[in-house]
Amino acid sequence: MIEKTKSSTLRRALTPKGKATRAAILDSAHEVFKEMGYYSSSISEITRRCGISMGNFYQYFKNKEQVFLELNDLIITRFLGQVESLPSEGGSFEERFRKSIQLLYEHTRENYAFHRILGESELIDRVTISYYETVARYFLNFFRQETQLGNIRSLDPDMVAYGLIGICYFHSLDWGEEERISPFQAVDLISDLTMRGIAGPTTWKRPPDWNLLSRPEPLPIHPLNDEPLTKGEKTRQAIFRAAEKVFGQCGVNRANIAEITREAGVAQGTFYVHFGSKRDLIEGFVK
């Protein structure tokens, strides 16, 4: 999505008013990215919400990419500053571990919108990889130190670190449930889950036909029946197959309908006979 480059923006000491304006632009950009996503947002929308002209924007930032990069650096710096405040020794392992989970959980909740923006990059871009590596590095060092102290058994620190990031992000989502747990309860549950394992105190009863190496056959795109596919159903499947290839090459957000229809060998008008939009296609593809 984005590569970090040197900005040609004039590097000079900012006045207090200039610093306030720059901070306001970053805040407005964060809100726009949160609501519209990175690719759909624009500098004009950022400046409109900030109440400044586009010319004023370019006095502080080269482009939208620089704004995103500075937001990334700011969030990482805040996280590392919070990490330094955590005790590296003293107390029990359980206490230290819970505090580290609490830090990660609160960081994820506070920066949920930013994680959503990173999700647009399909987890393959340089900035996204760098961000998650920075967050995971703290847990890698934490687990290695605790292993050396004999407090925990030897484990794969990468797997556990990235697993915890995913769990905290999952619990940051709004699932629309009537009964919600408090952040305090969430941290306790995540900590307990990690330390006990997903089996909990009860022994898991393995099904007789369970095989770790076996995988179920993928479901067909269309229901199975004895009737031959219609021309419309064949076209729909061709579009799904083309979408799968384009999504794999470009990522969901970068993929466009023109490329998908070209790959499927159909006209764009034909696409809209079967799907109302790319979002409609994605929902059908996921199902």
C-alpha cells in the first residue's frame, strides 16, 4: 500500500499555531480514515473536516501517504512508551503476563480504526508488516525472558505473540451483543485462555474419526443437484473464479471490477446482471 519515503515538505521549526494545525490535520485524517478507509479517503475531505484549505495542508504534509506514515509512527511510539512503563521483574509471572495483555488489549481498542486501515493492505505491505512486528517484538522478548527464568515451558513465541494480537483485535470488534463483558473481564479471559490452553480444565474427547492431517472438501459455489447449470449460473461461477485469482494477486481493496471481468471474459454490463457491486461480489464469494 505505502512505502516510506523522504518528505520534501519544508523542515523548519513550527510555531505553536503551526504545531496545533499539524496535529489537527492528523486528528482529522484519523477520523476520515476510520470512517471511509484509506483508499476511499481524500485530502479534500481531510481539509474540509479540519477547516483549512488544501494549500494549507501542503504546507505541512507532502501527500496522504505521509499523513498515514506519521500516524503509524505516532501510534507505534505511544505503544513503545507504554511498554517501557511495564515492570520486567517483580511479582508473579501471572501478574506480569496479565499487565502485558492489558496493555495490548487497551492499545488495540484505542487504535481499532488504525488496525482497520492496516487491514486494507492485505497484511503484505511494508508498513503493515513493520507495525505488527513492532508490537509482536515486545511479546517475543517477554516470552523468551520468562522461558529463561523457568516460569513457562518452551514455546513458539512468534505464534503466541501474533495469536494474542489477533485475539485482542477480535475482542475489539463491535459484535452487537446485548450482553457485553467489561474490558477488565476480557483481559482476565484472554490471560486465562492463554495460560490454560483452549482445552481448559476438561479433557477433550477426540472424535473416533478425527484426523489432524485430513481436510474437508471445499463446498461448491452452487448447490449440488442433478440439473445442468444454466448459462447464467456458469457466468456467475466464472466471475467468482476470476475474482479469486484477482483478489489473490491484487488484494481485495485494490481489485477492480474491470480486471475481474477481463479475467472472466465477460463484459462489465454482464457483471452487474449478477452482482450489484464489488461488495456484493465479495459477500457472495465469502459465502
